[in-house]
Amino acid sequence: MTAAAIERMSRVDTAWLRMDNDVNLMMIVGVWLLTPAIPLQALRERVGDKLLKYDRFRQKAVHDAMGAVWTEDAEFDLTRHVVPATLDIAPGETERQALQRLCGELAMTPLDPARPLWQFQLVEHYEGGSAMIARIHHCIGDGIALTSVMMSITDGGSNPPTRRRREKQVAEEGDWLTRAVLEPMTDLTVKAIGMYGNGVAKSLDMLANPQNLTGSVDMARTGFQVLSDVAALALMPDDSPTRLKGKPAGHKVVAWSEPLPLDHVKAVGKALGCSVNDVLLSCAAGAIGAWLESQGGNTEGQEIRAMVPVNLRPLDQAWKLGNRFGLAPLVLPIGIENPIERVYAVRQRMNSLKGSYQPLLAFGVLAMSGLFIKPVQDAVLGMFAKKATAVMTNVPGPAVPLKLCGSTLRQTMFWVPASGDIGVGVSILSYGGGVQFGLITDQRLCPEPQAIIDGFEPEFEALTLLTLMLPWGEEA
């Protein structure tokens, strides 16, 4: 490897690279359903023409003493990354069930670490069209970034803007971290120190200036100082002990819903003075609670915590890839049966997170953990995992249906990976005038996530009906 061929991986991306474990792989898995069918060669030509304009998809990740670097794969072969797939449909299975089973298996099938960390598999014949399964390691980018980049391979998709010199981009990372993490903290320094301990200032300074770390002993010492700085996380109450909280087995199962009309969701939200997110998260909480009750659990008064990614980048810079998001803990009131009461409870919890610096602090923790040896990183991230049952993300997609190689992208869904021992990932995606609910679970904790998915639309219908029954007018 020549010096010119090496690009230092950011600290946050390094953390995601090393976050894989026996029960969770840090891959974002998505599926595109296309009508009519497209041939494999057409997909390869489109990917080669569009996606490979992004350097990251021709680079492999190489670990070194300082973390990891990106370097060009001298033996890059597109046919390794865009491959055919066939559905092995078991007796009694539908095509969709077979596709869901394949997606679950691929979610726990590692990508080749000696090659760029992505792969597309094309089922050429699926429900009268085709299905493309995409797997991209989280170290390449977050959901917002990857959604932007994936749109580039659709018909009429734009190329990435002309990039500036790589060396300048690497140098800018520290500046961005300073602006995003340190400067917003300036006016809240006293409050931050009061909440998190005096070590937070030193830790954030180390985040912006890692060159001040003089060796492995200092790095280890500072790593455990970060543990102390975020010890406040341990003060959060544990989640309710539902059957969704436990040690995963490492076998994934996925499911997704049919789209709900986004206009209907907006109308209900407007009528109740709530956001679209409030409505969707409330329906998700209701579906999860109803499933737990059906399994013999008692959810009365219970809540579960979901770690919700918060975007920290301007949307017009999503094409730059990488991970620039923080995490905020959202409490889902699964024990509230009344849909109206539940949606207002969700709204109150969402409002309490607005203006919070928790996502920035979480980003700082992730960045710091990328500097340290894996045991320290695992200890830091384990604090997040112990306090959450699920990871939940909401990604906005294009408002109008797109085309790929002349075929209509009729439906799309992705599944968010979970870190540590978290066994549930909830995904909400808007696309083409609809909004969908996706779920990935560990088979030991929830062997049939479709049962939860199937409760999502009835929860929305119940909320809609009660909304229509409320008294309206000035007096109300």
C-alpha cells in the first residue's frame, strides 16, 4: 500500500467497524422489490456506472495500530459484489416468507473482510418482478447517507459532487467534531459538568485532539475515564423485563408491513397536534405491547427503551458517507392501552428529547470508543445495550416512486442493526407516498416478528377511529 492509497478511517466509523459480535453484525440490510424483473447484467452495469463513483465502494477496511484505514482493493471485482440469488421456498411457504427468511440469514452472514464491505444479491424472479437484497456495513455510512447514495443508482440518479482532496477531508474531521461536539457544549459547560462529572471536558478535548494521547496506557486510562463520564447512563432505570429483553442467540428473522398512506398518518397527527413520528412510534409501541400480552406477558404500567439515532449532518452532505449521528433514549409506553393516551405520552417523551445534548454526547462516546482497544469499546457500548430493548430508526425516503433499469421500485424496506446484546431493531421508512414498519428480531426473543408487524395497521386504525370520535370545534 502506498501512502497515497491510504485514507484514515474516522473514529466513529472505526467504532462501527469493530462493533460486530457473535449475535449482532453491524450491517444495514435492505430489500428493493422491482416490477417488472431486471436482469443481473443490467444491475451490474448500473452499479458499476453509478455506485462505484463513490470511492468507498471500491475500498476495503484494513485494521492497523491506530484503528483502521480505507485502501483501494487492487483486486476489486464487481461480480463478487453484485451476485445472483435464488429463493429456496420451503413447503407451505410463500415467496415473501422465503425472501424474509433469506434476508434474516444474510443479516448474520459476514461480509468478506478482505473486500469492500458491501454486497447486492438479486433474486431475478420474485412475485412477477425481481427482489434486490443490499447489505452494507455500517462503517461505510449511516442510514441517511446510504439512502442518499442508494438513490444514485436509480434511473436519473445524480453522481456525487466533485470531491476535494482526500487529505483535506481527513483533516476536516477533527474540525467537524469540534464544531459538532465541543462548541455546542460551551454555553452548557457548567450544566454538563454538573450532570456528567468533571471528566467530560477532558474526554471531549481528547476527542478533538487525539494526538495528545501519548501511548496505549494513556489510551486505556482515558477509555475508562470515558466509562466514568457516561456513568450517568447507568442511573437510567432498567427496561421492563419483557421477553424481548434477553441474551440473543444470533439467528435473525425479519418482517415488514404493507405501506400505510402517509397522507392519512399526517391527517391524524395534525388533528391531534402530534407529529408523524409521534403517531408512528405510538402505533409501534401499541403493536409491541399487544404482542407481549398475547404471549402471556403483563404490560400494565410497563415501558421499554429504544435507542433512536439522531442525524447530526446537513442533508445536502449525506453523499459524503460516514456516520454522523448521535443516539437518544426514547421510552415507549407499551403498557398504555388507550391509543389517544399513548400517542400523547409518546409526544411528551419526544418533546423532552428536543434540544437535548444527549445525542452529541453519545456521538462523542462513539468517537472516543473508536480510539481504544476493543474490550474498552465493548465496555462503553455495553452500557447503552444494558439500558435498551431495541434500536429504532425513522428514515425519510423519496416522496414519489423511483425506477431502476426501467423497472418500478414498488416497495423498499431496510433493517437497522443492533449493537451489544440488543435483540430488536425497528425501522420506519417513508417512500412513494406510503410509510412502512419493519422489524428484525433475534429468533430466541421473538421467533415470528410478522406477528408484531401485523398489529401495526390495526393500531393505526384504532387511533384513527378514536380521533374521529373526539369532540371537535373551538370549545374542544
